[in-house]
Amino acid sequence: MTDYMSKTRLAELQKEFPAVHYDPEAAQPAVYVPADSLLALLKFLREDESCRFTRLADLTAVDYKDCFEMVYHLFALEDMTWIVVKVKLEHGQPVVPSITPVFPGAEFEEREVYDLMGIDFTGHPDLRRILLADDFIGHPLRKDYVQELPPVVPRIRKGGR
Amino acid sequence: MHNGILLTAAGWIRDILTFLFGNELLVNILMTLVGIGAIISVILTSAIVFTYAERKVCAFMQVRIGPNRVGGRFGLLQPVADMLKLMSKEDIIPNGCDRVVWSLSPMLLFVPSALIYSFFPFDDGAILADVNVGLFLLLAISSQAVLPFLMGGYASNSKYAMIGGMRTVAQMLSYEAPMAFSLIGVVMLTGSMKMSAIVEAQATHTWFVLLQPIAFVIYLITATAETNRTPFDLVEDESEIVAGPFTEYSGMRWALFFLAEYANLLSISILTTTLFLGGWHGPVLPGAVWFWLKVLVMIFVFMWFRWTFPRTRIDQMLSFSWKVLLPLALVNMLLTGVGIYLYQSLC
Amino acid sequence: MFGKGLITGMRVTWKHFWGKKVTFCYPEEKLPMTERFRGGHLALNATKCIGCKLCSLNCPNRALELTVTVDENKKRHMQQYLHIMGRCLYCNLCVESCPTQALSWDKEYAISSWYKEDMVHDSMSDQTSAAVSEVKPHE
Amino acid sequence: MPKTETFILNMGPQHPSTHGVLQVQLELDGENIVHAKPIMGYLHRGIEKLLESRTYVQGVPYTDRLDYVSSMNNNFGFCRVVEELAGIEVPRRAEYIRVIMAEFNRIASHLIFIGTLAIDLGASTGMLYTFRDREDILDLFNLVCGARMTFHYIRIGGVAADVQPEFVAQAYAFLDKVPHFMEEYNQILSGNEIFTRRLKGVSQLSVEESLAYNMTGPNIRAAGLPYDLRKVDGYSVYPEFSFAVPVGKKGDNWDRYQVRFREIFESAKIIRQALDGLPEGEFMAKIPKVLRPPKGEVYSRTESTRGELGFYIVSDGSTKPYRVHIRRPSFVNMQGLDAMCRGMLIGDSVAAFSSIDPLMGEVDC
């Protein structure tokens, strides 16, 4: 069965990365990290012997109206442990370093987040819209996104009815 | 030896024409025209019959029942419906295509496919041009079919068509060689390239499929490749390059390709029958019946291949031809030579 | 190797060539519809309906457009029940939510139509409209 | 030396073998592929956004439309997350029925995989056979949930309706047929030299590469890593059944095909055990009329047919989810396509993306 990363190891992690903070009260505390030390933390989590979080299970972003949160779910195959890494981003101009140097498999998911949420990834190899058309305006998964109604095109029909 | 049905019929027509015109030269010319008309009608009819047969065979092998709406319970009029559909379709000419080459290609493809029919002995004596180098001419003409494919592929201004055209050249040229070498065994046994002589030799000895089993297998494989049918249908490989050289063709132009394809299928089956299965020879039944029976069996075999096998890949296909089939054909030649030498020195 | 698999494959197709076919000639023979089949139009039993609108509340895609009138006894009556099939997900949530089991599927699954307008089905049309017409709208 | 240059071949979005509306831009050097770039989004419907404006209960039918050939698995994944979020205890009978349905759907989906792989390699007959046998599973589903494709059967808190006795009987009958038709595919496809030579040694991905590309499901198991969430996470009642996790050796197309082929037998084994031990009891938990999960967030994953299907739901305490993110396995697996196609031939590219088994409804969400 899978567990969440234990409190003691989280404390050790904080010792290693002083910029990291988490809520020690919560049952499964997410690790908040500032954007500039995200890559270093993920590299540590992936490559350090005590962690070996080799699988990036999920990558997404949430729009909390006043800020964005990048959410990374990491999973260690050997000791079956979870960790959730979060990055808080300001709402005005969300920029976060791309984690493709550490997890190459994040490429499409980062593109998806860029496409639908409008978060910029620096250092991404191929940052383009992935699901929506290239000329699409806006980022639909943001909470302040207002959908423009499609223009009403009158239907032209031949013959009766 | 009594004449076959076809020759008897030809004799009647010649009698009628002689009665009408009297001039021998004119009658000869008219008789040739009659023969050509007969061959063209055979090709057209066969295309109609084979589309239906292909659909039914395919359906039966795939646990379906196939056409069952147009023309009664068995969908007998399905080919007619297909034909009407093809004729009524719009003739789409792609942008930027080479118009002359593009429109020539389907017609040029049909010519060699139809031309080789003049060397087939349909029955005792029923052969339009029984030339001395029949087999040689036949192979020479049928290899001309490469060019129209390449023309169509090049002129369509489409990448799929271009790749398809290129593949045709690679495929047909590589399979031309083992095919010719496998047929040399037959020629060695007969001592002649004359088609009627090959059939006669099988009547006096035995069917060449028994004497030349390796050649028969090689021939069967190369024949499938020459007709672009599965497992070697890389030319019109629908899952990779959509329809190869035919991608941009529609309506009647496409129908001509289609027609040529079935003409090729028929001719290759006739060739198998003639070279390996004893041609029109057979007990009890008249020659023409035996001939068509064997041809139909061969066509069923080719359809059977098509609806059972997956498709090979281009590199596998080419290396199979050059690395397996060609050496095997050469070995077969050697074996045949040794066999003939032993046979002659023993008897 | 050496074509043994090819021969085996050909044997399979040969067997099926003569074997039983599984084709279903659709318009002539039809698949039997199971009891739980969801599809076709919604059919409303107007005598059972209490006009609570729970079905349209539960609909994920607003495929139901209802007109409910309230008579002098404060009793609610369904006047019009439109099932917009173009929006319907056939998820069965409306049928399950009905407290009086007034809704059901008519299982008439051949519902394709030429025009978008035909995809709006009046679920009360096939009723004996007596029960509906008696009710006067409350003024 | 003559000057040569590569050229771009756009496969799709209208192409016979891109499994829907995928576009793959192949950069070709003759017949060899230099790069393969998948371009998607032709089927994007914005399901994540749609789910934000539906209640939890209303959201379930939308997950049917994600991976529409294994809808049960999607329902399963979504319902599990919501149950975890709201703390709903699912009755054992319901869990068993869910497992039966999910595994049946896995068989159906893998049958489609075999069929589409066969037709992409030109063996259309093999495809017809697999679709013939898949039809029996659809009939079973039709019997129990009244739909053949968008099932909406697994609900939050249980399943929509109890299984009928005739379903159980028919399910057993189907399970008895499994070895027979699998033997037939063995004869017509797996045993066929042309078929094996098309697949063996082509488009290899090692475990490291598969991990790097974040691939999951049969694609990573083919490389040799027994990463099956049914074993790893042991969710639902899966730990109660004994089944093996088939793994490949080399991670080529043949292994991907073989892993799925053997998984059908394993699924059949699970279904048989579940049917044998189907407990009595409720099929639906008591869930409140209006479901309001407490504030919080949950990421939970299930082993869908194509890999790790994860749902990440943020709840703000209202009836509607604040944010739903779906980690679609096909979408993530598509990243491996470039590495799989590089240096191969055009014919292999078709086999490669057929062997990833992507489904456009899921890729484009």
C-alpha cells in the first residue's frame, strides 16, 4: 500500500531546503516551494538516495482567484511514497521554471497547463498551445475566463420545410 | 484430337465472315478484332465478377455475409451499383498536378494489363498470338506496368502518392527478377517459350506444379507482389499511405486503376494455370471449362491470401525478394538442370 | 517458422469461410432491447407526474425544458415536457430521480433526423392528453 | 554528393490509421522517420471545465466520454476520488460488481487494441474477429446497465443497479469462451510470421526511457517494470484476487502486444474469482441527496486500460468541484511516440502509435 512521506523525512527535507515550508499539522502536508528553488528540490527528490521519487504522477495547476498553484504529485516506486509539491504563483504574471530537465515526461502536461491555464514555463523545449487552436485567445480553465458566444450563423436550407 | 469450344466458335465466326466478305486478308483482320473484343469483354466481365467475388469472399472469411441488399438476398447487383457510383462520381483534379501525365497514367496502366492477354492459351488453339517467345514477351510487357504507377504517383502532387509511386518501382522491379528466374525452370523443362508448347508439355508429362514445386511457391509469392495484393500491397497500403498512387484519383479514372488491378489478378491466375496447372488440359470436361475452373481456384487462393495475411514492411519485403526468393530461384534452376540431365542420361 | 503460421492462419479463415456468420441484418432483424436499455425518447406518464421538476434539476446538460402550471389548489401540473435529444447524455439521472416513476425510455432508438429541430421531442405528445388539457392555468 | 533534404508528411487528422483525429507530423528521410510530432486537440471538449460547472453526481456521465472504449474504468476512477473526498464507504458487493465491470471493460478495450493493431498492419480479418467477440461484452453491459458505450453504471457510492442472475450466467458463459477466441487470434495473428516480424524488435523503449516519458500501463509493463496500480496501490478489492501482472522483456511493439494479450487472460481470471465470491448485500451506499464533500483536495488514481488514470479534485465545500484535473494516460503516453518512431519506417510508425493504444477522446479530453 502507498503512504505519504513521513513527518520526519519532511523535516529533514526542510533542513536541506530552508525555502521549503509545509503545514506540520495536516495529515498529508503539501510541500510549498518558491518557484526559483523548485528545480533544485525536484532534482533532489528524484535523485537523492533517501527519496527516489522517480515518477511524476501528475502535474497540474489550480486557479485560486488570488493566486495560482502549481501542483506536482511525485511517487517513489521503491518505497511507495507520495509527496505533493506545490508552487504558489502570483496571479498577474505567473511564471514557473519548466521541470522538463528533471522529468522529461512533463512536457505535454506543462504545455497543457500553459494552454488552458496560461502559466508560463521558462526553459520548456516547445511551449505552444497543445489542445486549443494556435490563434485562440484566453485561457479557459482560469476562473475569470468568460466564454465568447459563437456568432449566430443563419442556417441555409434548400427546399421545403 | 477434336477442337475445343472456343476454337469451334471461332471457326463458325470465320465461316460467317468468309461468307460475307470473301477476302481472306479482311477476314483475318476482322478475326483479330473479334479476338481483341473477346479479350476486352473477358477483362470487363471478370472485373465485375471479381469485385463481387472479392466482397463475398472477404465477408465470408470475416464472419460477415457481405453484400445483401442490391439485387436480391445475395446482392448480385452490387458490382453494377459500384460501377454506377464510380461513373457518377465527380472527377476531381488536384491542384498543381501535372495534368497530362496525371490523366495518361490510368490509361497507360490498363494497356499492358490488357496486352498480355494475347499470349494466353484459353483453350486448345484459342490463343491470339502464339509467338515463339511468348513467355518472354509476356514478362517484358507486364513489367511495363511500373511506369504508370510512378507517373500517377509523381503527377498527383501528393506526398502519399509520391511515396506510393516510389514503392511501386522498388517492389515491382525486385519481384520481377525472382519471378523470371522461377519461370526459367518451366522453360527448361519445356525447351520452349511458346505458351502452347508449355501447355502441351504438361499434357504429355505431368503438371509442372509437381515437377517444379519450389518454382511454383516462388512464383505464387512474386505473383502476389506483382499484383500488389496483401501481404505485399505496400503500393496502396491504406493504413500508411492512404491509397498510394491512387490517392488523388476519383471516379472513372480510379475505376480504370481498379479495372487494371483485377485484369492483373486474372492474368496472373491464368499464367499460373498455364505454366503450372496444365492449362486447359483435363479429363472428361471440355478444355475451356477446365481452364476457367483452374483460374477461379487460383483467384480464390489469391483472395484467400489477401484476407488472411497482414502486410509486410517495405524493407522486409525487398530483402525477402533479394535474399530469399532470388537465391532460391537460382537453386531451383540448378536442381532443374541436374534433374533434366539425370533424366536424359538415365532414359 | 517457414510459413507454418501462415498456413494455420489460412486454415482459420478457411474454416470461417464455410462457418456460421454473425451479421445482423439490421432493419429486418432488430436486437432485442434489454429491460434497462436507455435510449430513444423520454416518455412521461402525465397521470403520475407531480410537476416537481426534479428531473430537470438533475439533468447535467439542461436537456429538459419543462413548463409547469400551478392550479387553484396549489397543485402543480406539467404543461409541456420537452426532451432536447441533441443535448441529452442518456445518463438516466432524470429517470432515477423521479419520485413517482413517471418517466421512462420508449426504447425507440432509431432517432436520427435530418434537421436539428426534429431533435426536440415532446414527451407528452404520445399521452392521452385528457389529463393535461382539463387543467386550466391558474390566473 | 547530391543534396538531399527531409520532407514532412502530415499523417492525419484525416487518415485511415490515426485512431480518430490525431495528427502526426512525420519528418521523413526517404522512408525513414527522423521525427514524429503528434499534434492533438481536434477532439477537445473541455471536460475539465465542464466538470467545474456540474455537481459531482452530474459529472459522472461526462467521464464516460473521456476514454469511450473503456468508460467503466473512467467512471470507476472518478467515483473513487469523490468517495475518498466525501468519505463514503462503498458496500462490498458494489466493489465486487465494479471490479467485474472494470475488468470486462479492460478485456473489451484490449480486444479493440488487438483489432486496431491488426488492421493497421493490414490484417483486417483479425480486426473483425476481435470486434465479433467484443460484441458479447457489450451485450453483457447492455443487459446490466442499458447502454453499449457510455455506460454511466458505476456511480458515486456504488453502482447504478444490481446485476441480474442472467448477467452472472452470461458472464460465466463468456469467460468460458475467452480461451477459444484468444486461441483463434493466436492462430491468425500472433502465430503469423509476417505479423510477428512486423512487431518484434521495433520501436523499443527501455524502462528508463518509459519512466522518463512518464508512460504507464501496458506500455511500461512491456518494458519490464511490473507497475500495475491494481497491485501497487491495491485499491478497491483487487488485493483479494490472485492475478499476475504480465511484463515484457524488451519493450518493443511485440511486447506491448503480448502484455495486453496476456492481460486479457488475467482479467478473465479476476472476473471469475469475483463472480465466484460475489457477496450479498447492498449495491449502493447511503449517500446524501445533495453531495457536499468537505473542503480539501484529493489525487487518486486507478489502473485504467491505458495506464494510470488519475483524478485530482479540489473541493471548496460546495456541491460542485472547484477544480478537476484528469491525468489521462493516453495523453501522457503520447510523449513516447517520437522516441518510438525515430529511425523507424513509415510502416512502423503506424504500428507504434497503434501499440501505444491512444484514444483521442482521452488525449484531447
